[in-house]
Amino acid sequence: MRKLCRTGIALFATLLLAASAWAGPVDHHQDDTFSAGEPGDAKKPARIVQVTMGEADGKMTFTPNKIEVKKGEQIKFMLRNNGELDHEFILATTAENLKHAESMKKNPDMEHDDPNGKRLAPKKTDEIVWEFTKPGEFEYSCLIPGHREAGMIGTVTVK
């Protein structure tokens, strides 16, 4: 009986190790890589960019809606929702944001806990510290259904 028990434990341990090796690393966000760079370090200097969100004249906007940064530059986005509705700031490529927007249509109250995105209630503020490690064109947009379509898109050019 003891030999059978030890054999069973050894078999279980072997299967457990094999399963964990086969499964590989857990992918929380594409191995914590982002198209527009990487989460910044709040302890390091950063250029501050104020971004205001809101609605006016039937449009939804970000101010500013265009930002230029240098490759390797760290930006502290100071986000402020001056509007009457919830808004988001999601930093990614256009393709990624369009794909995410489709998911949001199915689940409009989706909570975001990503370093590259924040959802703000009316009259609230928050911040994102971001290091732009890759050159290219990126965007920030509000992916709450209807908001992007109403004009809530900004661009980041990294040179």
C-alpha cells in the first residue's frame, strides 16, 4: 500500500510539473509589452501633459488631441474629466483600440486596470506615467460605446 501511495504521489508530482512547463508563462498583457512603449517610473522626471476630456456641441473631445514626443521620453499624462459623462483614456495603436472598442460594445461597463488606460467619472482626475520606447503613430481614445465615434481620439507621434 505504501509503495502504491508513493508511486501515486510521484506520478501526480510529475504530471503537475509537466503541466506547468507545458502551460508556459501566464500572459497578463502580452507578457507586459505594450505597442506604445511601457509604463513609466513615477520616481523619474517626466514632461507633464495635461489632457482634458469632455463634451461640447454634440462632440466628445480630448484637449489636446495631438502630442509629439521623442523616443525614450517619459510623459506624465495628467487626466481631467471636465464632462458630464464617464470617459476613458486608452493609449495603444489604432488597430488595438478598434479591437478593444468592439469588446466594449459587448461590455460597456468594462473596468480597466491597465497601466495604459484609465476610466474617469465626471469631474475626476487621474494620471498615467508612460515611457515612449518605440517610434511611430499611436493614439489615445475613449472606448466607451459612441464616444470614439463622437470624436474622442487623440494622436501621439513618437520620433
